[in-house]
Amino acid sequence: MVKATNLGYPRIGPRRELKTALEGCWSGRLAAAELGAAAQAIRGANWRLQAELGIDHVPCNDFSLYDQVLDTAAMVGAVPERFAWDGDSVGLETLFAMARGTQDAPPMEMTKWFDTNYHYIVPEFEPAQRFRLASRKPIDEFEEAKALGIETRPVLVGPLSFLLLGKSRDDAFAPISLLDELLAVYEQVLAGLAEAGAAWVQIDEPILALDLDADARAAFAHAYARLAGATKLRLLVTSYFEDLGDNLALALSLPVAGVHLDLVRGPDQLDRALDAAPADLTLSLGVVDGRNVWRTDLGRALGVVERAVEKLGRERVLVAPSCSLLHVPLDFDAETGLDDELKGWLAFAKQKLSELAVLAKGANEGRAAMAGALAESDAAIERRRASPRIHSPAVKQRAAAVTDDMLRRQSPFAQRRQAQRARIDLPAFPTTTIGSFPQTAEVREARAQYRRGERDSASYQAFLEAEIAKAVRLQEEIGLDVLVHGEFERNDMVQYFGEKLDGFLVTKAGWVQSYGSRYVKPPIIYGDIARPSQMTVKWSRYAQSLTERPIKGMLTGPVTIMQWSFVRDDQPRAETCKQIALALRDEVLDLEAAGLRIVQIDEPALREGLPLHRADWDGYLKWAVECFRLASSGVRDETQIHSHMCYSEFNDIISSIAAMDADVISIEASRSQMELLESFTDFEYPNEIGPGVYDIHSPRVPPDDEIVRLLTRASEVLDADQLWVNPDCGLKTRGWAEVKPSLVNMVAAARRLRALRVA
């Protein structure tokens, strides 16, 4: 029989219980045992829900207090020396220190999980690395589910993905050389799961979706021959986010029981897989989109499953989402404010489980057994296609009229730089922040009161103005050179704009994990995009009226707004991005007209949006860079355009970052100890740049000596005249008790460097 399966489920809880418990534990308000109880309750509810909705293979060990890759590092004892681990089991204190750092130990690096907005903790390896079983979490959680009467399929991050997604400070050392020692720990885990009664184990190897060299491909064959030979468990190797391309034959040749294929991102690989699959191999078909919120076209998806059943038989077919449902919101039944038309287009994680169960039923019992569901699906798909809410002729005409001249500034950077320095008098090593300041409980409560109608518009505006005024005064006192208004009116850097642009839907409870306890509510782009009115000008103009120092107007860039939203799937992403860029272009020009001398257009998702296969990079980077330039290039020479990027590997696209032609780019660099700067030894960056000097995702306060050291290293590969001084990212998630001393130290470091320069 075809079985309905799932690869992973959101771990946040229906009311964000995990966030509340985590932050309570970190602040000392909640004991570790209480955090454990809250986590156990979420896991149990998730398992029961999936079983009740008809999922045959319910995943376990997909839950994490912070990140599944960090959990894997804990499982195998890959704890960097600076965390002073005692070598026994990895406890919560060590786990959270690795993720968040301590005052004495910087956290491990964090970067994007492939092309998603989920962040993972990057494993660190060294030539003398030793592994040991230091956490029994996969086994413990399988037994926990079993005690509830639920048979689950444990999920492990695969050994090759774990090694190849990690890094070493020693360039001459290849982490893949550690494979055999790592496999010994995986064998112990598999043995423990077999003893506990597991039947299947899901091993996630998303690295198969990337371009692999010969050594990595050989390592796959070696690793799975060893693991398969060491256990009688049925191993399911899963990869997702892209067509496997040249790695499909490799995946199908592994001596495992099953292979999962993402048939949403790579539909064309099915026929090749059906032709090449060994006679005893089960295929898991990812036919329900785990990355987006649109309901599944059940007729089309069932057709895919039927083709596989015809070739393989029902016993060798699993129906699954394309990837873990971690990347979508929990349940659209919580969205009480949506109208019926829009709601009829959507499926969140819970609804996708029901779709999987229906598809398995149809594959087993025939289309007649799901005739009602098929008819409802067909009608919903047609209603969405024909809806007048989707298409705007005016928007399409404006996008079609974009010219090459609209993608270029009036003058080259060298000429603009002179005009900007004449207008904006700044010292060497100018200091600034990325944009947001702490969203305190008072700020969040005032916004909630306004949304609930408990505070009127005049009162709320007065509150925001007071917060902006306090932030401006504080920045002046600290000595920052370029100020920001603090973004107290904004809930999120993408959601805020989604609420103000036509063509977007914003949910009430559509939370998705970004990292740790940081959750976002991605807007849903359902139609053509336009700006009906100004979005940010009022607050930036007010802040500028309070000070003689320059205030930055703050915008989120077109690629990031698109990438961090759930995007419509009925037109090319490039076209959607162009529509957003035109809306932002209007806002940029209005900020300039309001007297703002500097406008920052953040693009942290530029790298994240890269296709996973390098052969597809050039096409994406061309339109992504053009969209940024379309948004930013209408201003006069003397108006300075900034951009910001964080938490991705940027070295390999530095030429495209330069092609954006922002006057100043600020970019994450501190967690990697300025590793980004290596790219500048081969590439002469033409404009100005602020490599982030301290990590805002950690509660530690960086000493000014540390910042001076990082900036000194930066000045060895960049001209001092190019360098700005700024944190890695916005300060929204930090508290004032950390922000103030950190910025004081940052300004002190910049002043020390200025003094050294004069001397």
C-alpha cells in the first residue's frame, strides 16, 4: 500500500509555546525542567496530530530547541574547545552557549539553510577532531513517542551533509577526512534505534541537491555501504530543495531502502528515477509543497503518484511533502480574519498533512475514493486562476516599460562619492547601526493595544514619536555618526511592507521559525504589487527633524521582500521582484524629497536566493541585481544609498554585490572572524563597506579591543577610507542593557582607529 509520510513538522507550538519557554529559560524565569516539559508537550501534540490525520510515517527527532544541525553536533560531541565542554553528555548550558555564545566565548557561526530563511549553526571541525556519542536525543525521542503509543520514523541529519556544511579554520584540512570516525557514532545511534524498535530511519542529505565533486560522491557510496551493512533498519535517504541533477544516479545507487525526491522543485527527475530505480528501492515522492502555502493541485499530484505506482507498485511508493513542513505556518484555521476566497487558496502544515493522507487514499483505492476532494481542489485552483484580485494591467504595463537607464545611477561611484562627502561631513571610520533598535515589551504592547483598538491613532503616534526621540538622543550621546529612527513602528522588516503594499496578504498567526526563538510571519504575495501610499517617509522625516546628524531612511530591498514572503507560483519570480522594486523606487524618491541624505535598502536575502546549481546562478544574479538597481538608481548623486546583508556566505558572489552599485554596503562578518575579507584579496571592491564588527544574535557585549582587532584586520585588505563601523545586523532582538555598552565600545574602537590614523 502507498503510505502517507511526513519529513518534519513545525516545532514552535500553536501559540509559540517554544519561544515563550526558551526565552523564559534564557532569562532565568524558567527552570530547565520546565523548558523540557514545554518541549515534550509540543512533541507529543505534534505526533498525535499527525497520526490522527492519517500520516503513516510520523517523524521524530525533527524537533529541536534551537537547530537540528546544532543537535547533530551535540549528538557526535563536536563541541569547539572554547566552550570548555567536560566531555560527558552535551547539556543545555553547552548547547545554548554554542548557539548564542557567552561573554568569554563567541557563538558558532550561523548561516542560511540552503535557499531558505531558516538559519543553521555551522559545525566547526579541526584536524584532531574526535567524535563520540554525546547525546541520545534521537533515541530518547523515539522512545518518548513509543510510550505514547505512536510508532515514529526517526530523522537524522546525514553524515555527509553534516561534514560538508561545516567548516574548519585550517584551509589545508578537509572535514570529509573525518567521515569514518563520524560514521562510528552514527552506527551507535542506529543500533540504539534498532534496539528501541524503530523500523525506518530518515537520513537527511540535502547536500545531494548541490554540485558535488568526485571526492564527495565517492564518500557517499562509502558511507552508506558502511551504514547499510551495520544495521537492518530501513534507511530512507532524503534530499530536497532542487532536482538532484547529476547526483540522482548516485542517490539511487546507494544501498538503502528508500530515496526521497523533491518533485515540486524538481518534477522532471521522476521519469529518470523510475527508469533507474533498483528493483527493491522505495521512492518517496515529494508532491506537496513544503516551502509554500498554496493548496496542492490534487489531480496533478495524484497523476504523479499514479505514474510511480504503475512502474513500481504500491508497496514501493511513499507520498510526502517536498521537504520538512518546518518552513510553512502551522494551521490556517487560526486565521480568523481571512476572507473565504483567499482562505480557499491556502494550505498550511496541518492542511498539507490532510492532503498527503487524501493522496495516499486515492493512490490505494482509486480516484473515485477521493472524488469529492478532487472536485473541491479543481474548483479552488480555477477560482484562484480566474480571480480579478490577482492581475493589475497598470502594474504589468509599468513593469514592461522599465528601461536600462532606470537601472543606472546618474554618475559613477567616484563622482558620487565627492558629491556625498560635500553634503554629508563624516569622519574616518564612520559609525552607524543597521537600522532597528530593541523592540521592548513596552513597544510591543503599545502596538498590540493599537491593533486591538485599545489605543487610538493619535496616542499611538505620540508614543512612537517619543520612542524615536529617545533613540535619536541616545545615539547622539553615544557618538554615532549616522543615525537611524529605530523602526519602533515596524513589526518585522518584511511583514511591515507586506501590510502596506497591494498584492500582499498578511496573516495573524502564520509564524515560521527563522532560528532559535526568532520567528517571522512571512507575507503571502498573491497578486500584482503596487504602493498605494508612502510607507516610511513620515517616521524618517520626523527623526531627521530632531537632529543635525544624518538619519538613514530604512527600507527592505525587493529581493528580500520577495524571498522572505510566500511567493505566488503563477508567474516568474523575476517578474514579482521587478514589481516590488518599482514600488520601492517610488518610496526611495519620496524619502529623498523629504530631505533624507541617506537611504538604506537592505538585501540580506540576495545570497539566499541563489539557485542550488551553479549553472543557474548567472541568470538569477542578473535579475536580482537589476531589481536592486531599479529600486535605488533614481536618486541624485549626492544621495547616499546603503545596503545590508547578513548570515550567508557572500565570498563567491562578491562581484555581484559590487554590481549592485550601492554607495555603502554593510555585511555580516564577525561570527566568521572577518572570513569575508578573504574575498577582497582577489577582488578589489570599488565602493565603501562596513564589515560587521560584533554579532547581535549573541547577548555578549564585545570589548573595544576585540572590535579594534577586527577593524585592523579589515584595514589590511581594504582601504581605510572605504571602511564603516557597524554591528552585524539590526538590534531589534537585543535588550538595551546589551545594546548601549556594545555601541559605546564600537564607537570607542572607531575613535581609537582615527587617533592611530592621525598619529
